[in-house]
Amino acid sequence: MTREQWNDVDRFMSQHLVGDDRALAAALDASDRAGLPQIQVSETQGKWLHLMARSIGAKRILELGTLGGYSAIWLARALPDHGRLVTLELDPAHASVAQSNLEHAGLATRVDIRVGPALNTLVELSEANTEPFDLAFVDADKPMCAPYVEAIIPLMRSGGVIIVDNVVRSGAVADAGTDDPSVQGVRRCIEFMGAHPALDATAIQTVGSKGYDGFAFAIRR
Ligand code: SAH
Ligand code: DHB
Ligand code: MG
């Protein structure tokens, strides 16, 4: 298998299952022009997140790592009119690109971008006794993955779903001797999720236009 095949397959799937989408294309364009890194989920992954949210009837979604709002657009579109996406972003420049992209997509009224270190915002959400979330998408800094999941669990409803991006990292996650802090963080995250009594978790490896990576998936008991 070659990376070229993964790209061809992603293109085929995307063409037939996702199609052209002006708001998403414009969001990617604007993100590019603003110099944001191109590390958003792929088209097929974005639609997968969207369908996951719809399949559980999610009304409240939490996202860690907004970037230019690409995955946020997919997730916000899954919400009913009075649903809410709360998305946490450290970098104010990223948040401002995302805000503008969400406005152009007509979704800004459903989305609350919270700027700052995600762990601080999670503490604030907990102290504010915020309504429980139905779905969480964890896609911020990888070294902090386990502390994020730990802080998110009490914010989720029973039966709520937690999805974690980038848990395979071209296979590096299997390397116990890695000195990459992101890979170490993801390893700790998987170990944490597997050991936590409130979670039932699994992980799926993926290939495609984003290379070889994967998602962890968990349900809060
Ligand atoms: N979910 C996005 C991609 C997110 S990329 C998408 O698929 O479209 C990761 C983002 O996490 C970056 O924008 C980065 O600035 C942000 N980030 C890094 N450290 C963070 C922190 N401590 N708190 C919140 N966000 C953080
Ligand atoms: C990186 C982060 C991501 O969220 C992603 O999907 C791909 C790469 C990164 O930090 O390199
Ligand atoms: Mg990611």
C-alpha cells in the first residue's frame, strides 16, 4: 500500500460521499491565507464526526483544538437549532480565523469559541456547572491528552461519547521507548482511557489524505 493509494481512495470517497462544499472550501482557503497549519481532519473524517454527532442526537458538543474551525463547522452542522458547540482554542489568531469561518458558514450563533489553555477553560466549565455534553472531540496539544480526558469525563452525560484524534501517529504510539512528547502523551492517554472505570473505550487505525493515524472512541458509562 502506498500513500498515493490512500489519497486516491480518500478522493474517491470524498467525491461521492462528501461532495463540494462551499463553506468548508472557503474555510480552508481562509485558514491557508492566514498561515494556519494544515492539520485539520480530512473531508471524510469531518463528515464522519458530523454523522457520529447526528447518530447520537448530540445537542451539546465540546471540542478541544479549534484551529480554523474546519472540524467545528462539521460538528456544528450536526446540531439542532438550539444546540451548542463549545470549542476551546489557545491561540487567539486561530480563534479569530475560526470565528470568521463559522460566521461565513452561518453557524456562529451555535458556536462558542473559548480562547485560552484548554485545561483552564475545562476547570471554568466545571465550576460553572455547565450542562453536560453529549459528545467531545479532543484534538488539541497531544502531550496533555490524558489530563484533558480526565477533566472532560465529569462534563459528559452518562452515555456521552469522547473521540480523540491522532492516537496512532504513523504507528509511533506502539513505541514504548519514544522520546516524542506528543507520542508519549498519546500513549498515556490510551493507557488512561483503558484504565478508567467510567470509560468503555476502543481505538481505530486510519489511513488516507492525513497519512496513517487513528481515533480513540469512548463512552462514559
Ligand atoms: N480540530 C481542528 C484541528 C485542531 S489542530 C480541525 O480538525 O479542524 C490543534 C489546535 O489546538 C491548534 O489550533 C492549537 O493552537 C490548539 N491548541 C494547542 N494547545 C492548546 C491548548 N493548550 N489549549 C487549547 N488549544 C490548544
Ligand atoms: C497535528 C495535530 C493534529 O491535530 C493533527 O490532526 C495532525 C497533526 C500536529 O500537531 O502535528
Ligand atoms: Mg487532529
